[in-house]
Amino acid sequence: MAIDLSFNDTQTMLRDSAREFFGAKLPLTKLRERTTKGDFSEAIWREMADLGWLGMGLPEACGGFACSLSDFYAFYLEMGRQLVDVPHLESVVVAGGLIAAAGRDADHATLAAIAAGDTVVAPALFEENGGHCADDVHLTIDGGRLRGRKMYVRFAGQASHLLVAARDGGRLALFLVEATQPGVTITSLPNIARTPLYRVDVDLLVGELARIGGGRDITAEFNEVIARAAILLAAEVAGAGERILEFTVNYAKERSQFGVPIGKYQAIQYLCTDIALHYRHTSLFALHAASREGEEDFLLRASLAKAEACRAAGAMTFASHEVHAGIGFMEDYDLQLFTRRAKLWENLYGDRRAHLEMIARLA
Amino acid sequence: MVDFVPDDTAELRGWRNEARQFLEETIPGGFYFDYDYDESPERWAKCIDFWQAVGRKGWTALTWPAAYYGQGRSAIERYILQEEFCTYAAPNYPVIGLAVATALLRHGTPEQKKQHLKGIAECTTLWGEGYSEPGAGSDLAALTTTARRDGDGWILNGQKTLGTAAHMCQWMMVLARTEVGVQRHAGISCFILSLDLPGVTLLPLENMADGQQNQTFFDNVRLPADALLGTEGQAWTEIWFGQGGEKLVAGTPPDIWQMRIERQLKLLRGYCAETQRHGAPLDQDPVVRLQLAELYSGVELLKLHAKENYAQSTQLDWHASNPVSPIMNLGWFKEFWPDFCQTYMDILGPQAMVAEGPDALCNGHFEHYFRASFGNHAGGTAQLKRMTMATRGLGLPR
């Protein structure tokens, strides 16, 4: 069937079961209780492993199952809708994806442990300016030492391992490092999104580290995996957008001023349609990008999706605040949770400016 | 199953090639012509020649039933054909004949279909529109043109305005009130009439992008009984939603008029690559790069909208179903277009002011297309689309 934007059975099932599970286990009300660890807990992680979700896209031999990026998209819509804050993107999609793409057979044990939920890997890839591609990795091995700083490492404080990216003689290399080993210092970064975010300082001898994939350059694989992550963040923004639209429209129907529901005023109607447009455009770009996995224009499509998502995340929460006014500014109200998370989405794996530059380069 | 590729079989790819080959033979290199902003008789003639050639292939009526000059082909074939027309810079079908055909196919009598569809399919009869009036634009239901029963037929009186290219047309589709004093949307009927009838007068309205629209006056115009299209008093639901909701017709193809913008972007990118400014190519300027990326992103979105509209009209649902998304998409284009043009005027600088002569950029295309972008409100304003989105799409109170 040519041109069809509807989900297949797998995608519908993934979306529905994620909505049910996260809705029951991690409702938004619980989000206010979370402070330093996000939603991560042994119990949740174990349940997600039992549901098979930690093996998404990983090799079958390692306990994983084949999962197209469109399948992931359906799942991440719900993660965004529910503002789920667990290291799925980090450990399964990015670390798992990088190890699967760049690793050798010897690395399969790590993948099996990720899929089983026994190992949680936090990718420590980028530095003070953030990043979205291999060019943004600057930390360089010097005199056999891996020494320097990685920034904005999500879930480093909860992870058992870190996957550190560095330049080795100009080539990109990945090292799997135990989070608790001497020479690794993890410092919390209190942040607007209240997500577990960390600064990671390393001072390690390369000879003693597990290098993923031997000595070959893995730039292409690296960029593909980060592009996948960027698309899935866009899917989260789309899922969140759907929810922001719902509660904003409901508020505009229920709230009365000057004797009529404020949603009758065109000023309010414009704000609501802004949210609708941003949400639909983000989902359209992200869904399209997901369908281009493995195609020549994949990186360009990923940048189009993430650039749109970055703009949408800010614009949708802004418009919703304009509709809600005072009540939306209150900590008790759900909107602030989305506004906070929006800033993470806008910055993780490339901000709007970085992706627009990629578009200018690739288009 | 998520799929954005229209030609996913060898047969459909072959069809795309056939369409492309036809275009290469008929209008080598493409033929840039927008009837809304062009009064050149030579180019008008070339546009009509082109659509007559399309008609001879049977492609204008591709999806119509065989009984009415059509080929009964699939919506996706029509989509692919029109995608090729967009990419190859074919001219748009002149004026509103295709919308009239949709209304005729749905609501016409067998005699009306026999009489009119052939001329539309072959592009031998051009149709203009008689919708807007001086006092009824966005609020079309406020129209006051009347058609009063007279024996078997009707007497038409009133004034229509903003009739795009009506002076080039032989026939017109007109909305008129057949019953006064009833609820606004009731009592409106649709008529099809020859512009040669006594009592019809046109007065030109020149638009700011070199095109001509028209005032159309009806002074006791005597219409035959078969001028009524559809049910008396039901035009609002039968015809207007068939028009305003025209985008909801199964297999909505990409819009040639909208996709003109992609050509402008190609010209712009070419210009920025070959032009030195402050000692470096313009497309190396970091601000210009971001602006070009934003424009590119908008054009790509427009292409995705075409696919979304197609999916919406054939499957009527994708995961977050929204029946007004085609209207949202049209409304978004109406806002994007002038914004697109303003951005390129910012990038191009003073030379973009020059309209003609050796100093004009790309023969003045940029200057002209900027002026044309204020024609974005044809078919309903962006603001009206926003209101429709808010009330019909989001359920906000009217």
C-alpha cells in the first residue's frame, strides 16, 4: 500500500502496552516526587526487561529482537506523552546501538546484559557544547591516558557502566568503563528538567579499558545511532505535544472569563492551533525520518525531525503557558513538568541551530 | 504500515516514467506559468495547449469513471502524475474546472455530466468562479446574489468579486440565494452558466502580481432549468464543503500552485552558492545558512503535507486522527508562503527590488513571486483556516 501513515499491528501493540504500563506505573503525579533518579528504579527496570523492552533492536542472539525505527517511534510517543524518565534511550538505543553496530562478538555479552537489564550503560559522548555527531567528540587520548571531561551525561549516577567516546590518533573510539572504578568521578548537575544529569571526569589508562570494536574508525555507525536517538527524542516531543494539546484545549473550554469560555476568543484559538500545528509537524517529520532508516538521506531526515522538534518543544509549552496564565506557572500544575522537560529535548543530541546547520550541509 | 513512498511497485514506477517522458516531450525544461499572476496571451495559450495535450492522453480525467470520459484509474496513480507535474514545473490546470468536475461527478445529472465534463477533460472550456461577493468573503454565507424561479428557469441578480481569470473563461459556477429569510447556510444553490448570457458583465480587477481578477455583474440573467447543479438550497453542504473540503476528496494530489515554492528555493540556493558577499560565498554566511535550512525545512514539510493529505483522504486516519488536518495544512501554507518570500528578500538584499532588465535577479522572478505571495488568501484566508482548525478540529467554542 503506497503512502500509508497508519501503524501496523506491532506498532499499535507497542504503543498501547507502553501507554498502559507507563500510565499505571509512572503517572505524572509521581513525577513530582522524583528528584535525583528520574523514574529509574530496579523494580521498574526489571519489569521493563521482563516485557522485553530492553532488548528492542538488539541482536536476537543477545536476547533482543528486531525492531524498526518506526516501531521505536510508536513506543517513544508514549514515553514522551508520559514524560517517562528512564535510561531506555541511553542504555538500549544509544549504548546498545553503538555496541551492536561497532562491536565485535566479544561485546555480545554486554548487549545480553543490557537486554536483560543487568547492566545499565550511560553514554558519555559529548562535552561542554553538547553534540549530535562524531565531529562533536573532542576528548583525545594522549600518552595512553583517557583524561578529560564529559558533560550532560544522563543517568551516569544510576548506570553500572559508561560508554566513553574519545579520539585516538584522529579516529573515533569507544570505551566501556565501570561507573564505580577509580579514575571516574561523577558529579550531579541539578537542572531545569530535573532529570538525572551528570558531569563525568575520567582519568584512566587506555591499556586497561575495554575498547568497543577494536581499533577501526566508527564515525559512520556513531552518526547513524545518534541520528536514531535524535528522531526518538522528536517522537517524545510529538507524544508530549499530543498531551499538551489535550489539556490546553480542555482548559480553554472549561475556563470562563467575561462570561464565556476563553476558547471562544480568537487570541486563545490561535495559541491552541499553534500547539496543534507544532505537534502534527513534529510527528510527521519524525515518522518520515524513522521510515528512512538505512536510506541515503537518513541523517538529513533526522536533522529535519530534530530541528522541528526543538522548535516545537519550546513553542508548544510557551503557547500552553499563554493559555493557562497564572495557574500554568504553579508547581502543582502538570504544564510545568512539560516546560522543564522541553529544555532537555531542545538540547540533547543536537539543538535546533546544530541541526539546521546539518540541514544546510546535507540538503 | 508506515510508508511514505508512493511508487512502491515496478508498475507505479513505470507510470511515473511515462508521466515524466510526456512532460519532457510536451514542455521540455518545464513551463513556469501561474494563471493567477500572468496576463501574457502567449503563455496563456501555451498553458491551454499543454492541458489539451494532457487531455488527449486522458490524464486530466484519469480517475473519473469511464462513462464520463475518464479512465477509472487509482488515486495513487493520480498522486504520482501530479507529483511529476510539480517536480517538472508544469502549469496548473487553468482556473476551477477540476473543482467543477468534482461537483458535477457528485451532484450533476447525467445530462449535465455529458454536456460539461468532456470540455473540462479536454481543456476546451474554461470555468471561472462566482463565489465571493463584496460583502461576503470569509463569511461566504452572507452572500446576497439571488436566483428567483421564473417558469422552468431562474432569474439571476447580484455581484460577484475576485473572480480569478474569469475574463479568460467561457463558463462559471455561481453560488446564489434561492430562498431569502431562511437560516443563513440554507437556501443557497449552485448554478452553472455560460458567460455569454445576456445580462452578464465583467469588470477587470488587476492584482498586485500582474494577474487579473474580475467583478462579475448579473443583471436579470435568465437561466435555463438545467443551470441548477445539485439540490436546490443545498449548495452549502453539497458544493461548498465539496470545495472547501475539496482537499478531503480521496487521493488528494500535491498542489502545483503550492509546490512552485520549491522551484524558488532551488533558484535561491543556486544564487547563494554562486554569489560572493563580503568576500565569501553567500551560502557560507552562518545566518544565511540557518535561513536557507529553515526554508528547506518548510518546503520539505509541504511535501510531507501532501502525503499526509493523501493518507488522510484514503485511510481517513493516522494514529492521532484529525479530520481537519488537510485544512490545517492549507492554512499553514498560507502563512508560510509570504514568510518564505520575506526571508529570501532579506537574504537577497537590494538587488531583489529590481523587477526587470539586466540588473534584475533571475529575470525578476524573486521580485514577482514576493508580490504573488499576498495572493495566499485565495480560497479562504489563513485566519479563517485557523478558526476552522480551532472550532471544527479542536472543538473550541464558536
